[in-house]
Amino acid sequence: MSMPSKLDKVRLGESLDRRVKLTEAQKQEIRERYSRGGIGQRPLAKEYGVSRSLIQIIVNPDIAEYK
């Protein structure tokens, strides 16, 4: 028995995109928690399963304009 191809997985509705997607509510929660202090970008990134650079962009959106 062979492994399903990527096309088969798409047909079956399985997601091939492994990137974590944050909801707007999660982004707002990150902004609020970071602005209150007491938690840094790295712990937030680990908690939400995303990169520190994504947290940095969320808490400081102006930085995204330069990338």
C-alpha cells in the first residue's frame, strides 16, 4: 500500500500547511499581555507555537513595514 500523494491529501481535505495561524483574538491577547509587561516575546512565541519574529511583528506592527 502506497502513501497518499499531496494531491490525494488535498482531495481528502487534509491540510498541508503546517504554519500556525493566529486568530485576531489571539493577536489581540498577545498585544495586551505584552503591553502589561511581565512576559517577553520568546515565552509568548513558545506558548502560541510561533516564531519570536512573528510575535515581534504583532506587538510592533511598524517593524513589518521594513521587512
